[in-house]
Amino acid sequence: MTLRLPESLRKKLKTPLGNFITDLSSLKGKTLVCVGDQASKDLLRGGLRPRLCVCDGKIRRESVGVPPEISDYDAAEIKVKNEPGTLSKEVFQAVEKALASKKNHKIIVDGEEDLVTLVAIKYARPGSVVLYGQPNEGLVAVEVNERTRDKANSMLNEMVENGS
């Protein structure tokens, strides 16, 4: 089963799910989950070690290959397929597995990782911080709590099931 992004949800997703953050040092000591190549690269360059990095080898939809900061990151690697505008069953399983593990992970997506932020919020432990890039605006930090998880689950429930 694959979930597909309906047109009605696109506008909602343009609104940041959390707060913009510029000071990476405020994240020290927190459990971090990072979605996106640029965001992951910035965190790793800043000396932070995310529990999970999710990337697709693209920055602003342009293929750049997996940045060396991510490929060199000493973390267990999971590869998944995920078409643009969708969330595959593989993605849900990979994020859940990675966040249930004691090890750091990186998920390399063949396709697009944009919507994985919702899955990360769904499965990250309360108190974790999920980070992602908001195009042309900056880095968004979402603290996982009951409110943010409910919001992510509500958006996931609005997505349309695709048979596959």
C-alpha cells in the first residue's frame, strides 16, 4: 500500500510544522531526526549526530548525489523506494525500524523524501526533534509531542491510499 498526496493537502504542507531554527547549538543533547539532504548535511557539518538522516540525493529537486557528509556518516544504512508525492509502505517500515533501534541510521531514498517528515514525527519518541528544510526559508524544527504527532497523523490520514 502506498499513500498519495492529495491536492488539498499540498497547501497545508507549505506551512511549517514547527519553528525555524538558526542556532544548531540549541539542539545539542536532543534526539534528532533529520529529513532532507541539505538539512542533514548542515547538521552533520555542525557536529551533531542525528539518530536518523533521510536523504534522496537531491537538493531543491536537483540531483546532487548523496553528500559526502551523509555517505561518510557512520550509521546503519537502509535503502528504500518512494515515488514523488507518495509515502510507500517501505518508508513507514524503514523509519519505524530505524527509530526503534539503538543505532543511528541513514535512509537513502530512491525517489523523493519530502513527505517522510510526517512519518518521522509519527514514529519518533516524544521529546525528539524532527528537522527538515522549508524551501527558500530555512531549517524547521518540530518537537515531537502529542500535539505535533496528532497533526502529522491527521495529515497522513488525509492522504489517499493507492493499491500497490
